Amino acid sequence: MAARILHRLRHALGAEGAREERTHDGVEAEDCPESSELEDDTEGLSTRLSGTLSFSGHEEDEDEEEEEDGGGEELPAGDAAQNGEWGPAARPGSLLTRQLQELWRRSRSSLVPQRLLFEVTSASVVSERSSKYVLYTIYLIRSGQLDRAPAAISRRYSDFERLNRRLRGRFGCDMAGIAFPRKRLRRNFTAETIAKRSRAFEQFLSHLHSIAEIRRSPEFLEFFFLQDLRAAQRLTCTGMYREALATWANAYRLQDRLGVCGSGRFLLTLAGLVVCHQELDQLGEAHGCCEQALQLLEAQDSHPLLGPFLQAHIHLAWKVGKDKRQSEARLQGLQEAGVPLQQQPSLKECLIKEPLE
């Protein structure tokens, strides 16, 4: 029986993978046409509490139900003996629920690659002077993992609309089958409209992320973390290091989830973390961020941030009692190659001067 269950699970997962591949190739279109609203209103999404909607992810709940329901199934005695699940005296009904769960997890991990999930966790109506809008909070979650410090963004409808417009201008063919919720002249702040749009935005981001060219594009990536980088830079320049640190840290998590940890933006984020940790006298954390940056810069002797990171690492290593000889040797090599180290800015000066357009 369990063998048949696993066969059905593999078949279903294989079908899901095939659908994702067709979506990736731009063949399969969204259930609802372009510029349309999603008609399905998931149960539980329409509860308003003080202007805030609370949402729950149903995909993981479904997985848990399947695992729990599978615990009552029995394996034929022959299958159990071949798999070594029981001793000679065991009965067919003695397979533990956790054993079937483990079989299911192994089967799932072998068939389905890790995906990035986008979940709207709340939506709040915001009133500012003469304007009123809905602010959607979206979590970026790796499927199959527990994120103790989740990456989150807050965006309004106009932010999504701008992203949609920019991507359609550059990736017209790939975007043809991706739906986007249309504008409404009224009833924009009802619980039903907000719930439908929340679900639509989740699907919109998931479809974008499924297309390799789009998820690697600056338009898509900067939608997630450029606002945080600008805010963190502004807070750092004004000396609000504790607030800046939280914003740099969220930008770090966003780039990590999106898989762009080797970019110039990510190195700038590490520089911001080093500066804020150092200003808050968290020298061990600052030293760790320096080491991560230098690992990324291991083969880039001409990067403008290499000298500032080396100098910061040497200073911090001396402060926390860590080995600094490798950084000193590399800094000496740069000096011998003609790099004017005395004229190079510090990490903090690099942060202040870096334009974030």
C-alpha cells in the first residue's frame, strides 16, 4: 500500500514539475488572462482586523495533511520484508507514521528542487494626507526550510504595477502568459479585493521567479532590495546605526533568498553591516562580515572595495584577537602593485558616496 502511495506521490510531483517547466518555457499561461483579477477567494483571507488582513500559507498545510493521513496506510508484508522495515514477527499494520513521513520526505526531496515561495502575510490600509493605499507585506520563504529570520518586503499596488510595466517592456514574450490584477475605480479597500489581490501578487511573483531571464534581471531583483539599500544608506549617513543595521540585515536576507550573493550590491550590503556592527561595538559580527566579503573578493584584485575591506579586516582582527596575516600579505601585494592605499576611502566613506539609482 505504501509503495502505491509513494508511486502516486511521485506521479503527482512529476506532473507538478512538468507544469513548472512548461511555465518556465513560457508555454503554459496563467489560469486567468492578462490584466484580470483572480476569481478565487481563498477561505480565511477575508478577515479584517483593525485595517489589517492576516493570511496563511496553505501549501505547507496541505503537505502536513498528506503526511498525517499517510500514517494510517499499511504496507504489504512482502514489501516490508524487502525494505527491512520490520523484524520477522512484525505485522503489516505496524509501520509508524514517522517512517512513512520519512519515506515521503526522501521521495519529495529527490524529485522537486528547492523553490522560493512568496507569501503575503498581511495587508494594511494606510492613509497619508490626501492619499490612501494598501501596503502588502510579502515574505520570501525557501520551500522545505524553516526561516528563523525571514526576508520581508512591504509594497503597494503602484510598486507592483511599475515592476509589471518595466518587465513587459523588456520581456514581452515571456510576460505574455503572466496575469496582473487590473486597476479598479472603486471598492479597492474591501476585504474581498485585498484578499484577491494578495493571492494575485503571490502568483505574479512566483511566475516571474520561474523564468530564469526575468529572475536574474535588475528590474526584478531591485524590486525586492533596492528600497532597503537606499533606506539603510540614508540611516547610516545620519548616524542611526541600529535602525540601519536592521535594514542592511533584511537586504542581506533578501539577496540571499534571491541567490545574488556575488553581486556588487551584496558587497555594499556587507560593507554596511561591517560599519554598523563596528559603530555599535559588535566587533565580532563586523569581523565575520569582513571575512565573508574577502572570500567573495578572493579573485578580484582590482575591485574598489577590496582595499577598504582588507584595512577594516586587519583592524578588526587586531581588536578581536584573530589572525590577520593573510589580509596583511594581500594588502602588501596591492601596495607593491601600485595601488595607492593611502588615498583609498574607508568602508563608511564608500557607503556614503555610492550612488543607488
